[in-house]
Amino acid sequence: MVQILNEIVLNELKIADLLEHRFGDGTVYVPANDNSYDYHLAKDKGFINDEGYITQKGKHLTSKYLH
């Protein structure tokens, strides 16, 4: 159970870090040295919408881990 929770937190941290890479209009981009897997995971989990913008859920995640 602890391992599963650690995995969830690790994935959330990776997604939160990715979400910090966004333009002023809220569009999230994948840095050249990053993996697009995290982007697709964030999109599948609802942190990024279909147009590539950070969602309210994504903003909440970044405030949880990065501020």
C-alpha cells in the first residue's frame, strides 16, 4: 500500500513539474529534454484539457506541490 501511495505522489510531482512549463495563456508545453509520456498522463488524468491548457485541477496540483 505504501509503495502505491509513493508511486501516486511521484506521478503527481512529475505532472506538477510539467505543468509549470506553460505560456502566459495557460498552454502547457513539453520541454525539449522532457518525456511526452508525462504530458499524456497529465491529459488523461484531467490536469490538461484537450486543447493543451492547464485545468483548475492542474492549477490545484501545482499549488499543492510547488508553492
